Amino acid sequence: MAGVRQNPGLLIERTLSMTISLAPFANNWFFLLKAVWITVVISLSSMLLGFAIGIVVGSLRTYGGKWVDRILGFYVDTMRAIPLLVVLIWIYFAFPLAIGISVNVMTAAIAALGIHLGAYVAETIRAGLTSVRRGQMSAALALGMSRMQAVRTVILPQALIRMLPSLGSLLIFAIKDSAIASVIAVPELLRQTQVVAGKTFRPFELYTGAMLIYFLLCFPVARSVDRLYRRISFLGSS
């Protein structure tokens, strides 16, 4: 404090350094816009992969028998026990050494995010399926449906409605977790924000802008899922 009093120029310099400037966005808007698009692509792709894995694994763990449950349970427990960052780094750096084929950063990011997300989706699906009364399955079988038909047309639709809040949270996690892909140089939002911040020396504006963009990506998803659940929740009662 004494140094600032003795050197008024230092105080002025610090004040000026905190002046908000939108120049980094104006000069790099297309660069950052591409990064946002890549973030959306990674998020949507990992969601599709994760939900596909989760629905299959969750259904098989519920109706596939004891040994299927144990085998797939090992996958679920493994993914939930290993940090996503470790899974991502292993798929990008170690897995290519095992198969002898290089993996590009986008493929590695989508695979890691999707496989990791799939474990959580699987547990949510399994919880939803087991929440439906057993009489629903008995009634479907009595009508001549096969077990798989009963799951697909009777049990799963009811379970999905009940699971909407939890699945909505996983959708948001998928968007936020896409930022972890920056560690393997995927040109997504956080990575490109770091690049621009390093060139312009305006980290406050850029990282604040990145936070707002992630909020704008996640908030509509949360509100939309919540609104949808309020409208159709009665269909999941049995």
C-alpha cells in the first residue's frame, strides 16, 4: 500500500489494467465461434454415444441375468472409479500404442466422454427400469409380447419419463465435461479461450465470457428438461 502511495502511476496502471475491453472478442469472434461449435459437436456426440451405451448396458444389467449383470457391472464400476481426465489421456496416448493406430483428438475426446458418461447413464436407466412395477412386465407377457418387446414398448417408456430429471443432469454434465478435452488440445471453447488470452493478455474478459457461454449452453437444457418433465410426469406413473 505504501508503494502505491509513493508511486501514483502504479495505481493508475492497475486501474487501467482492470478496464473491461471487448476487443479480444471483436478481433477473435470467428475463432471463438468455431470453438463454441466444436464444443457443441463434442457434447452432442458424447451424449449420443453415452446414452446409447447406457440404455443397452442398463437394460442388460436389469434383464440379462446374473452373469451379464456382473460383467457389465465391472464396466460401470470401473468408469465410475476412474477420473474422466485419466480415461481421456489413456484413450489418446496409451490406447493407440496398444492397437497400433493413431487416434485424432476429436475421436479420443468423444470416445472418452461417451464411454465415461455411459456408465452413469446405465445406472440411471437400471434404477428407472427397476422402479416400474413388475406387474407391468407380467401384463405385457400375458398379451403375447416377448421380453424385449415388453421392455422396449412398455417398461422403458415409463422409466425414461421417471428418469428425466436425472438424465437432464447428465446432459448438462456432458456439456461441462467437454472442457476437459482441452488437455489434449481439442480446439473447443476453453482451449481456444486460453489461446486468445495468452495472445491478448486479457484473461478476465475472456474467461468470464467463456463462463457465460457455458451457462448459455447449459441453462436452456436444464430448464427445458424440467419443463418437459412437469408436463409429462403423469405418464410415468404405474
